[in-house]
Amino acid sequence: MRVCTLAFAITATIAFAQTGYAQDRTFGDFDCTDDCSGHAAGFKWAEKHSIEDEGNCPEGNSQSFHEGCIAYTRDPSLDPDSDNEGHAVGEPLPEPDPEDEDDK
């Protein structure tokens, strides 16, 4: 029982740490759950289809696609290839430098 509890605690800690790290990314003021590629796809789709009203953004299977479309209607000048922090869409974030954390 203790082994199962310990394994669960370790798994939960890792999952939480990974989730928190991924959510540090935003695209058009929406939180990304991974690499913002879904948001970028929705943004590019809206641009291609000249969507001007967020009410015309499709609400299909992907919340991030929908949010990317909304981001386009709110600010079409955004760069769809970068998140709000300037990181490339579709690429993982670089691992944080532990030495930088000590300076805070």
C-alpha cells in the first residue's frame, strides 16, 4: 500500500509540475496547455477565412483552435508563429535555468 501511495504521489507531483510549466505559455492572452500549436492553427484559419467576429469562430473539438480564432478577431497583428512570450509555436520551452531561480 505504501508503495502505491508513494508512486501516486511522485506521479502527481511530476504531472502537476509539467502542467504548470506548460501553462506558462499564452497565445493571444489564452493559456496554452502545450506548445500553443492549436491556438496558432485557429489563428491562421481565421486569418485565411477573414473572420472578423469571434461569434464566427468554430466551436468544434478543440478549445485551443477556437481560442486561436478568437485571438485573431481581437488582434490580427499577432505573430501566429510565436506565443506571447516570443517562444516558437510548436517547440517545447527551454528548461528553466536553476541558477536563475536563485536570483529571485
